[in-house]
Amino acid sequence: MQNWRLLFRERWQEPCGYRDVLQLAFPLILSTSSWTIQSFVDRMFLTWYSAETLAASMPSSIISFTIISFFLGTGSYVSTFVAQYYGAQRPERIGACLWQGIYFAGITAFLFVFLAPATDFIFALVGHNAKLQELEAKYFRILCFGSGLAVYSSVLSSFFSGLGRTWTIMWVNLGATCVNIVFDYLMIFGYGGFPEQGIAGAAWATVFSTLFSSIVFSWLLFGSKKYRQAYGLFHHCRIDRALFKRLMYYGGPNGLQFMLDNLAFTFFIILIGRLGTDELTVTTLAFQINTIAFLPMIGLSIATSILVGQELGANRPEFAVRATWRAFHLTFLYMGTIALCYVILPDLFLWPFAVNIDPVVLERLRPQAIILLRFIAAYSLFDTCNVIFSGTLKGAGDTKFVMYFSLVAGWLVLVAPTYYIISTNGHFLTTWIFVTLYVSLVGLGFLLRFLQGKWKQMRVIENVVVPEVDPSEKK
């Protein structure tokens, strides 16, 4: 027992050990939780307003997020550049990299302004009734005007995450969530002098919360003499074509993978909807439960990418390996516990959704919901490999492999079999076998790529000579 305590204490205190991982990840876990709260309150207020606005907000927000996810994934890759430049002790390049991300956010804003007039055409293709199309287009159009701000805020947030300043990100995101909730209430229902705007009010509240985070991040960054001097923020603001191309080369696949993953699951849900309302409802319920449990893993994945980027920038791949395994241990322990609870305490997860549902409907859906939670329990452990080892690969710059592997697996193992099963009137639960296979395959693929070790020689920054640092002096 004493030996185990000593071993744990050593792994807790060592550089890139459990303590370092959790110090970075904990604020990010709270930040991602704030996004869930924001989405939940949006849906709750729209439910109170009218069933039509809730119904219209779902497809509109899914389509909007799927499109913008490419730009968010690309812009947020600034964090890997910042992390590697930070590890390589090249602060002047951090400022230059930040500006390339800001210019990319400007391009995003320009593109979405031109996309906004096409919203009526987009939702005519969806094929819902005229009233729903009008509400969907209105919601999407307003979100378009805030898309550039969303990418800009993500780029500035990536600057702080690359440096390891994750507490800053947490406080700003929590503040933005509060702004969203307040304006949701005021603008949806027409309180505090605001006109009643329904679904448009929900969209504007989202834009205002993004504007809030953009302003606060800008103030913290450009208003700080420390940051301006340390990273030459106003001395390196020109367009650096070589650096911008490199950001697109590595960040573009990251954004594309993010978008295509969302698109694959969107198609899966749309296909399930063809089977019937019960099948779609129980699938949505299962994914919603899994999303809540999944969020802490996102924080650990981002923390892994940051540590890997910093250590590779400093030419210490052995520390990057250590950070990855420590993050994996923590995530596996967490998801193992959640998976066990899915199996032995399924009603604990179903209870919050059962409060306002017709008991007859609940009794009909409950058996299938319990089965789906068991499927999720089965693939959750493989999902641990997915989020942690993909975080390592992205932190190194191996984004093309992540993109190609996710693309092939998502469409060949998830979407195509689901389409075939539904087209041939196959059983609903058979589709979930392929969901499990897809997640498991991706997790194992990223694990094998990590063990192969090619990522240790990868860098997104220029080759530099880094002064040797005694590991005992680190941090």
C-alpha cells in the first residue's frame, strides 16, 4: 500500500504528471459545461415560448454549427502554434500567429455575411412547412452575423489556452453564458424594455454573448502591457503569408474533420428519423445523456494537446508521451465509472428527462433507452482513446491523419451501413451496433497511430534549436 502511495505521489508531482494535466483541464471542463448550460437554457426558454420555435431552432442550430465548425476548428488551431512556439521560447512568433488567426476570423465574417441572404433557399431544401422554414431561416440568418465574432473569440481563447492560461478562458466563458441567459429571457419574451422577438431573440442573445467574450478577451489581451510587450502584439500584426499558409495547412484538416464528424452524426440522426418518432426521440435522448458525460473528456483532450504542443516545441517528446498517458489514465477512470453507472443505474440518467414526459410514453421508450445506454457504455472506453490520443496527434500537427481516418470511418462504418439498414427496413438497434463499431474503430486507430510514434518528430513551427533544460528545473 505504501508503495502505491509513493508511486501516485510521484506521478502526481512529476512534470506533465496528473497535477499538471488537471490544472490545465479543470477550467476547460467547466468552460465546456457552460456551453451545455447555454444550450439547455436556450431550448428551455423556447419551449416556454412555443413548440414551433423550439422545433425550428433544432435544425437551424445544427446546420449553422455544422457549417461554422470548419471555421472554428481551423481558427482554434492557433492554440497548437502558440503552445509549440511557447515551448520553443519564441514569443515574437506567438504574436504573429495570433494575428493570422484574427485575419482568418475576418475572412469568416465576410463569407457568412454573403451566406445570410441564401438562408431562405437553404431551408426550402430542408422541406419543412412554410411557418417552420420562416422561423428556421430567421434564426440562422441572425447567427450568420455573429459567426465571425465566434471564430474571433475562439482565436483569442486559443492564444490563452496555448499558453496554459485556462482559468482565464473559464471565467470569460462563464460570463458569456450569463449574458446569453439574461438576454434570452429579455428578448424572447420581451422584458426590460426589449420587444418580444421569440426565436429571433434567442439568436440575438447568442450573438451578444459571443460579442461579450470577444470584447473581454480583446481587453485582457491587447489591454495588457505584459502581453503586448512579451509577444510583440502590435509589432507583428502584418499578414505573414508563410505563417498563414501553415495555419491553413495544419488547421484546415482540423476544421474539416470537426465539420465532417458533425455532418456524419447529423446524417445518422436524420436517417434514424425516417424510422419513426420513438426511434428518433430515444436516440436523441441517448446522445443528450452521453454529451453531458462526454464534456469533461473534451477538457482533458484540449489540455493534452496544449501540454503535447508545449513539450514538442521544447523538443521534449518524452514529456509529451508522459502527459498523454497521464491524461488517458484520468479519462479512462472517469469514463469507466460513468460506463458502469450506465449499466447498473440507467434510471439515474433518464430521470431528468422523465420529469415532464407522459408516463405512457416514458414506459414505451424506457426499455430501448436502457439498451442504448448499454451500447454507449460499451463504446465509452474506446471513446477515451479517441479524445486523448487524437488530442496528442493534433497537438503535434498530425491533423491530416486524424481527418482522413475520421472521414473514412465515419462515412463507411457509420453513415453507409445506417442508410442500408434503414433502406432495407432493418432493425433500429442494428444501427447502434455500427455506432459502437465506428467509435471503437476510431479510438483504436488513434491509439495505434500514437504508439507508432511518428508524431514525436512532427512540428507545426519552424525547426529551431531549443536550449537544453534540466527536467528537474521544469516548472
